[in-house]
Amino acid sequence: MMISGQEGRSIANLARGLGTALLSADPRRSNTKNPPRSTPSPMSASMRSSAVSLVSKRWLMLLSSIRASELSFNNIVSLESSKKPLPDLNLEGDGDEEEIESFGCLTRCLEEKEVTDVRLSAIAVGTAGRGGLGKLSIRGSHPIRGLTDLGLSAVGRCCPSLSVLSLWKVPYVTDAGLAELANGCPMLEKLDLSDCPLVTGKGLMAVAKRCPNLMSVTIDSCVGIGNEGLQTIGRFCPKLQSVSIKGCPLINDQGIAGMMCSASSSLAKLKLQNLNVSDLALACIGHYGKAITELYLTGLQNVAERGFWCMGNAKGLLKLKSIAITSCRGVTDTGLEAVAKGCPSLKQLCLRKCCYLSDAGLKAFIEAARSLEHLQLEECYRITLVGVLTGVVNGNTKLKTLSLVRCLGIKDIGCYPNVLPSCKSLRSLTIRDCPGFTSASLAVVGKICPSLINLDLGGLDGVTDAGLLPLIESSEEGLINVNLRGCVNLTDSAVCALVKAHGDTLQLLNLDGCNKLTDRVLLAISEHCTMLEELDMSRADITDYGVALLASARHLSLRILSVAGCSKVTPRSLPFFGNMGPTLVGLNLQHCSLIAAHGITSLEERMWWCDILS
């Protein structure tokens, strides 16, 4: 290690100061021949302790100012071989966990009060002998002694193998600190900046120019970062694969266009949320996004129908497989159809809060997207059940998953033909929180979709036995996952029929809030279910007898059971829970008012392997 004369004198002076302070604080080295005339005051001991702390921190800061590459670890005692660990100079915060994966892959995650310059410098120096940190996540900052460029610079000097850096809510870190880190961490692959107000495009440019291996960049609510930083990332990072940008007011069309034209051959995943971009940005994505497979667009209020039309007609998104669009007013029938025609590999579409899309546009999209397998619509109020089923039956033969959530236009079908077409490719159906959907429509859906294995009807209080029974009878496959949460009008008859017909395949059954269900359901489950792993009977009208039936079923191996809010379950059920065997790893007893705390404590001691909520 080459050290200048001035640095050598500084180290020597600090070392002498540290030694003097330690010796003066050691009572064992007091002069017995000439005892002091008076007993030292408590203030003197406090002053000596402060002196030691001050010298120690100065020593630490000096060590952290030396780059790891300048140290010869063969000539010094490594941290592993030393039996005297370095003192923790940070007086606040608990010890953070360390995960050793391989050389250069030590992981640290610091939160709020743990985050100070001293603590981060100590971690950087302490791990330097083992290759330094590989992953560093900082979430928040100490309210008084918050993280600054000093702590970040220490990481840059001591951790050359750092590959992942995440900075959340660090108000005192500036471009200088980020640049210093980039100078010493050329192997950085993933950068996540969230709510860093003093970081600007210059800091991002420094990272881009010095870290050519950068593959993933996330920028969230960084008000100082603008177009130049984004353009530099695209120009200097040939391995860039994922970019996520949210809430950055200085980033507009120019930044997106510059990044896209430079990173067109590598960028596979792009997320844009709440940005001041227009149709031009989407046109550039459609033209240059040759490698994009995942695209997420949220809250782009300045993008009109023309933007989506241009993105589809640019014919550049040939590899796009998944697109999710939320709260974009430019999603219209014409724009969505253009996207389908321009993305021949598209398999998954998720639309949320797209209020201008109608049945006609959805039908045209499904017909054009010949590879579509997964369709999710949420809060798309102009979409009706007739439009969805028409598109599914007539337009696509590969659709496997259909999800309709909070779509107020999904209502009962007034009349339908005696002979209904079917969509045997559909395996998973979710219709959740659509108040106009009742049993009459459920019976029709059951006939059209006979191959379902996953069914989610959560929050449909209009569904009754009259609708569920025909669906059970129409099913040609064994149901595996069934969610009937909040279907308050279902009774034992329909659920018992479900269990008897599909007990050999059922793995998950959620009956939370079905308050008309009784022990009859648990009897049917104990007799017919052989594969069931998760059962939720929360707020049902079950008793201790039903719990005993579950415990007595030897062929049943539940992993998770919830009886939360079951007012008739008493302490008599506790031994039955204990008899359910070692497979039970999750038990929810919350709001079971008749079960006292000491009973649950005893059960926890008996079932030490099980996570019990109470």
C-alpha cells in the first residue's frame, strides 16, 4: 500500500491519539505509587469516553478514505482471523443481518435510524477484507445524522464488487456521492433511486459512464433527474435490460426517445408511470422497442389515442409478450386494436381504469391478438358480459385466463340461446366485486367455460346455490383453486356438492364470510377432500364439532387453516388443532372471542412449528 508522507503522519498521529485515549481510560494502568489526591469525577470518565469515541470515528473515516485496491490484505490481519472484532461505532440501531453468498456478495439492508455515515463507513471498512458489499439497500435516513455523500463515498472506496444499490428517501445524498460510488464500483448492475431530491442527471450520467455493466435502472420521484441522465444511460450501458421511471417531472419525450434509440437492442422491460410524455414517446417505443417483452404504462395523461395507434403501427414491438395499461385515457377501441395488430407475440393484456374502451374495441382486440392467453380487465366500466363472452367464444381459441374485477358493466344476461358455444381453452376465471353479476349469469358462464380448474368469485353477494350448482355440474375438469369469499348467500347444499364433486382435486378453498355455512361443510371436506392444503372458514357458522371432524380426517393434510371470527369455536377446539399434525404451518384464530390468551399460548408451545395468529 502506497501512502504519502502527509497521510502517513495523519495515520501516526491518529494512532498515537487513539492509544493515549485508550490508556488514559484504562483503570488498570493507574499509577499506584502516586495515587491521585482526589477521586476522578464522573465527568472525567465521560470526557475520556468521548475522546476515545472521537478518535475512533476519525480513524474510521481515514480508513474509509483509502480505496480497497490500495490495501495489501496479505500484509495485514484479516477480519476473519482477528479474534478482536471491530467495535460498533454506531450507538443507535440494532445489528443488521449479514448474508454471505460468495466473494463480493455480502448483503446489507439498513433502515431509517440505522442509516448514518458512521455506520455505513464501518460496514464498508469491515467488509473490505472479504471483497466488500455485493448488495446494499438503504431505506430512509437518520432524522438528525442522516446519510450524506461521505458514507456513500466510503462504500465506493471499499466495495469494488458492489452489484446492487438501492437508495430510498435519502435527502442529503447528492451527485458527488453517487459519482464517487460509481468511480469505485464499476461492476454495478442494478440501481434503484427513490425520492432522492438532490440527485440530478449529472449523478445518473456518472453512473452510466463508469458502470458499463448496468442492467436495471429504477428512478422513482427523483425531481432533479431529467432527460440527459436517461439518454446517457441508454448510450453508455449496452447491457441495459430493465428501466422503470415514475413521477419524475423533468423527464419527457426527449428523454424517452433518446434512451430508446440507443438501447433498442437490449431493453426488454420498460415501466413508465406518471410522466409528462405525449404521443411521441409511445411512437418511439413502438419503433425502437425491438427487444421489449414487458411494457407497463400508468397514468400517462398526455398520451391520446394517436399515441397508442402509432405505437402499434410502428411494427417494432414484435417480441412484446405482456402489456399492462392503467389510467391512460388514450386507450380507445382504435388504439387498442392497433396494438394487437402490431404485437403478434402478445400473450398477456391487463387494462385498469380504461374508461373509453367498449365491447367493440375488446372484441376487435381479441380477434387480432391471436396469441393472447391471459386477459385482465379492472374498472373498465363500458365493458359488458355479453361483449366479453362474445370476444372469448368467437375471437380466440388460446385464452387460458380471464379476470374481471370491479367492472360495473358486468351484469346479468337478459336472454341467451338454448345452445351455447364453449371455450374449452379457458382454465381460470375471476369475476370479483362486480355487483351486477348474479346466479343467472354464473350458470351461463359455467356452460360456456366447462374446462375451468381455477374459479374466483370473491365479493359476489348475488351468487346463490342456483348459480353455483349448474357450474359444478357443467365442469368437465376437476376444480383446484376455488375462492368464494364474501358469497354470503351460499348455503351448505351448494358447497357440499362442490366438495363431493371435486374433492379429489381441490387444493385451495376460500369460504371467508360465507356465514350460512355450518359443520356440514366440514363433514363433507373431511370425507371427500384428499388434496386440500388451504381452507378458510372465517366468519362461518361452524362449531367445535366441525373442527373435530377436520382433525379426525387422516387423509387430510392441511397446511393453512383459518377459523377467524367463528364465534362458536371455543377452547374445546384447541386439542383438535393440536392433533392436525405437523403439516399445519399456518392457523388463524383471530377474533375467536371465546378462546382466551392463555389457551392460545399453550397451543403455541405444543405446535411450535406453526404460525398462529390470534
